[in-house]
Amino acid sequence: MSRRAFTLVELLVVIGIIALLVAILLPALTAAREMARRTACASNLRQLALAVHLYAADFQGRLPFANSATLESDGRWTGAGWLYKHPNNSQPEHVETGALWPILQNRAVYRCPSDDPPWTGGPTQNLTSYMINGAVNGFATVVPALKISRFKGDAILFMEADGKGDGGNWNDGNNNADNELSDRHRFGGNVARFDGGVDFMTLNEYGDEGKRKPGRLWCNPDSGTGEASTP
């Protein structure tokens, strides 16, 4: 007994149903993939924060140098910073000269999985997706770095820096509250706290936090406003 072939109308109906299912499921799959990347990014930041704690435990409680271009260029700091050892700050392998490398030993930890090339913001964007809070060195006024015990646990230690760059994001290894947060994770980015936890912040939340002095971003313990230390 012969089988009846599909008519053109039936075939078009099947194709239409498949197209409809793809249209319904694709956004959900895309969102799930991005959530997985955001989770992996948060894991990177937890590892960076943990590495800072382990570093501090070996150096009398002091944080690693924040890789401040100001303090490097005038010679006030000549050792390794958290991200690199000056002047090695333009190639991915230069993270291996940084103070946290002996602890982490994995370049992938320095890069958000949603942060794809090309990286054009500045030299250090080739090394990492993340910046340390410049408060670690009193916003380019204090060497060596301050002690970790002086910072509140909810203060922001690391942030996902804006991938587009704004003239200050990618010239060295640290940012302050004037530099923008990345929006690569759907209108916001991840931040790591001094206590080792990780938060997701929208651009608006991050911008509002940057207006608080002192606050979680402007958190220099040597300053009443949390800003740069007075020489």
C-alpha cells in the first residue's frame, strides 16, 4: 500500500511550526547562555578576591599594589602589582608578572567569558576584564598598599570595567568611581567585595553608588570622604 506524500500546504505548515518554535525558544536559550557566562564571571571575581586575601595573609595583611600608573611612572612603586609588573602591561601573558599570578596560575580567571575581542580601550584591556579599586592605594597617594582589615566587608574590591574605555579604564590596573561599569551582562556587571562575595549591579546602581562619599566605591579609609588621601 502506497503512502500519501505531504502536500505543499502541509509542508509549509510544518515549516511554519518549526520556525515558530525556534522564535519562542531562541531568546530563552540565549538568556540561559548569558546567565551561565555571568555565573562564570562571578566565579572569576571570587577567585580574584580570594587570591587577594591569600596574598594579604603572606604580607602582614597588606593588599597587593593596585597598578596605579601615577605611582609607577614616578618611581614610587617598582615591584609587581596585582595585575602586572610595570612596564609589562600590554599583552595577555603579562598577567604572569603580576603579584596574584603565583596564586591563580590561570589566565582564564582574568577574563570574563562574555568579554570578546577586539580590545581597544587601552593596553591593560589585553590582560583582563577586571579592575581593582584604586582605594587600595588611597587613589594613587599611598605606598605600599593599605591593609585589608581597614576596609569594610561590603566595599567594592574588583569591578568589571567598561569594555569601551573612557580614557582611564585601561591605562593601568585600577579604577575609581568615576570610571564606568561594564554592561556586558544585560545592563550591568559583576563586582567583588572586600569580604570575598560577589554582587551583580546595574549601571544605575553602580552610578548611584559612585555618588556616595564615603561609600562602597569611594572607600579609602584614610579619607573622611573615601576619596584620595591627603598627602
